[in-house]
Amino acid sequence: RLNELLDASGRWPHGRLDSVEQTRIGEEYGFSGGAVYRLAARTASGPVSLVAKFGDHAGVERAQRFHRDAGNHLTGHIPELFAAESDGEEGLMLIEDIGEATQGDDLVGCSPNRAGAVVDIVAELHAATWRPAGERPADLVGWTRPAPDPARWRALLDRATSRYPKPYESYGSRLDDLPGRAAGAVGALASGPTAWVHHDPHLDNVLFRGDDTPVLLDWSEAATSHPAFDVAALLVGYSLRDDAALEPADLIDRYTDVLDSNGVAFPDVADAAQLAMLRLVQGMISWQGARSDDPGRKRQLRDSSVARVEAAVGWMGR
């Protein structure tokens, strides 16, 4: 079946697979959307490897659409998609295995050079696929994750507060209507520019090649929406943390410099990122309230996200 998929796509350069051994990868990083395996295979020309990622139908379709529309703008900075299929419920993608690379770590953080390189790649993607306000694509690939209803939000917020009374108890009722305010912010951004947006460019979704060139993973939630959603995520992942690799103003300046060099003007990026941050903070608090008490790394990630919410709230209130 692997050979049928690879043959049909016409993008696999290594010939027929004669044997395959599989190894589960990425579990410790919580790779989203299902199981991910490294396939070590033999062909007539020698050993090769590729990655098989199983996920839901929507995520596979979304990733395929991204690769068709925008993948050529990030050659070398995203894994090549060799083949994909979906049965309407679940799907499979066969992806380039990035060899001799170091996995980013959202807990550990990274150097300023590595953080800046990720910002550059995201900005290059936005610049290459940018559409000004008023020129939204007719076939917009939008964000599909719904906001929680009031009862669900109350339950999530209460659980997050019980787990982390500091800082959430000090906020009082300020978070009660956060989903409504976040929805209003998303509505306000809907009249702005659009581009292909990753939505989750944190360090666990980045591999660094030997020369520190970043490779962005997991395009299953990519969408054509306001670029500020990526800027907000970059700020939380690389600036609004104790071990910040870049100061917020420096990150925004670097991002806008790349846009400027590509002839794209985004003068209100900080204001737009504040609006986008509302939805991101709502999502982080929801995640803190929804996650079970997993031991190990997942618990550490949840715990560290609380300080980032505090930093994001402080940055929005500047």
C-alpha cells in the first residue's frame, strides 16, 4: 500500500520500497493529530527513511492544501510531502524525514539566533502569501476550532483556577467573558489582511538542521487568516517567557523587517497581535483546565504555560 501511494503521487524519488521497519516517534513532544512513525526502508538503490503521520481527515486535508498553495515558498524549511490519502475520517501523510536535525524544545527554549530564524521563516511565508485587507480569498481556509460555550468555559476556568490559584484568583472576574472578547477580537481581525498562517509555531514544532536552519513541522492546523495569529504565537513561544530569546519589541521589529524587505507593509502589527493574543490566552487557559494530570513532560508544559499567560496578559496591558 505504501508503494501504491508513493507511485501514484509521482513525488517519491527513491523507487520501490522492498522492506520497512517502523519506529514510533514524537510521543514525548505530544505531536498532534495521531501517531507518527519513522519508516526505515530498503530500496534497490539502498536504505531510505521517511515519516508516516496518521491524523484526522480535516488535518490531512488542511496540510495537503497548504503544501499545494504555499509549500513552494518554504522549500527546505518544511518537510516535503511525498503522498497522502484520507477516507473521510482518518488520513495518512508520507513525509520527508529530516536527517541530522535537532528537535526544538518548548520547555528548554532556544538561542536568539534560532528564535530569529523561526521568526524569519514565518515572516517569509506571510509575505509570500499576503493578501491586503479587502482581498480575502474566496476559498478562505479558516480556523475551525470553536470557542467554548459559557458553561464549558466556566468549567475549564474553574479547573485551571483550582490548579493554579496564583495568578487566576487575582484576576477576579476579568476572565469570565474572555471567550466573548476573544471572539470580538477575531471578528475585528477578519477585516484585515490574510496569509497562510501556521497557528502553532512553538519550538516543539521546529527541527533545526546542523547549520541551525529551522524546519517547521505540523501544518495540520494551517489556515489562511490574519497573520497576527502567528505573531501572537511567536511572542508567547519566544518572548513572553522567563528565558526569553528575543524581547517582544525586537521580535516584532525583526518580523516587520522581513515583511518590509518583501514589499509588504504591516504598520499596526503590535495592535493586531494584542487582539490575536486574546484568543491565544483563552486557548491556553482552556488547555490548562482540560488537560488531565499527566506526569512528566506534558505536565511540565502545562505548568510553564501559566507563567506565559501572566506575561501575555501583562504585555496586552502595556
